[in-house]
Amino acid sequence: MIISVRVKPESTREAIENFGNNRYLTRVLAKEIEEVNAELIKMFSTYFGMPTHKIVIKSGWDTNDKVLELQ
């Protein structure tokens, strides 16, 4: 499954909001891009109940708009 994610770094709380059609808004506490990506994968792993190695950032590694592949 392919999903589109908009990330809001440096938020005051962690949250995942589903907007339908595989579009999500994710709020993360982290500031640095490496930490944001790791936190994002961890959050979606918990959200979908799957291991972290099954979630891959397909595009947008260094931006706030990302495409994730859930294998």
C-alpha cells in the first residue's frame, strides 16, 4: 500500500490524522530530519500494527511531504 504523508515537525504532541484516500497528517516531536523520519516510521508501525522494516520512505526523505510504502 502506498500512502501520502505531510509531516509537521516540532509539534507539541505526536498524532496521526487520516484524511481518507491514503492521505495522512503526522505531527512529530523531533526537529532534525533523521529523527523525524525515524519517529515517523515508528509511529506508522504502531498505527498499522506492522514491523518497522516493512515501512519504507519511497520519496520525500528530506522534505515534509513524503510517500511511504507499506509492504
